[in-house]
Amino acid sequence: MDDYLRAGLAIFNVGEFHAAHDAWEDHWLELERDSPDERFLHGLIQFTAVVYHAQDANWDGVRGLAESAASYLDGLPANYQSVNLGTVRTYLRAVRDDPEHVERVAPPRLTHRSVVLLPDGLDFEASAVAALVLAEEFGYDEWVIERGVEFARADLESGDEGSQFITLVMDFVRDAENRGLVFQRLRGHVQKRDSRERDVDGLFE
């Protein structure tokens, strides 16, 4: 779960509240209902929804989500999975009691092992999760990202740590300002390598 968890935390901390839950949702759906990890991710997903929907000033909806999120997280340790859940719960309870609290107090940043995690703090595997989430969120061709991740992993396995695919996948996550340019470069590399690999497929079968 760590790669999914860290990817979502980093995305949340740069203000992409809607995208953040996508990093957790697929993994959450696979967990046993009412298990500690399931409640943890369910609560975090609803917490991001609280922050996201606060932008529309839908106070009844925000109050209900805050109450539900707090109940899912209730009883878990304050630093469950090394995330600052105690701070999150305090915020959720304040919003439950007064939904307009979200206009006066910014949501807490999510920490992992006491550090506010940002995209440039992600390793490759967490960056791969984040890249797919961000591609879906912003309408980039997900096939390009998926193939870029495949090629990057193949290069890592072969010991090529200087691979352009590794660099570009991670830059796609880290460099929001130049994300479109990074994507174009990644697409060019992906198309070239994909074409090269298809050219030799089946030659020795």
C-alpha cells in the first residue's frame, strides 16, 4: 500500500484534492471491509472530498462528509501508517461542528513519518502511481504513461538508472508547470521504443 499511500499524500499536499483520492481508491476497494487499513483509506478519501467540496460552499454536504470521515478514522492511532491522523481528525471534527471552518482554516498538510510529502520526495514506484493518476485527472493519454512506466521498470531491472523513461515519468509528476512539455518528450521516447520493439517481435519464434 505504501506506493499508493505516498502518491496520494504528495498529490494532496500540492492542492490536487480531487486527484489525490484516485491514488487510494483502487487499493481501498480491494481491502477487507471494516479492516483498519480499509477504514484508514476510506476516511482519507472522504477527508479529501471534504476539502474538495468546500470550494462549492455546500455546507450540508461538507458537514456530512466530515462526520463520516471522522467516524471511519475514529479509534485508529494518531499516526496510523505514519500519517498524521490525529491532526486530520481534529480538523474533521471542527468542520463537522462548523462547516464554514474550512473558509477560516486551511486543511492540514498530510505528513508521512513526520514529513510533509511532496512530489519531489517520491521514489520511482510512488511516482509511477502518481503519474497515472495525474494523467487521468488532466486528460493526458494514459497509454503513454503506462508504456513509459513499463519501459522505465525494464531499464531499472537492467541496471540503467539513467534511463530517460525514469526521468520523464518522475518529471511528469514533479514539474507541474512544464507537465505538457514533459509529456510530449515522454510520448516521443515511448513511440520510438515501442516501434523498435514491435519491429523485432516474433523474429525468432
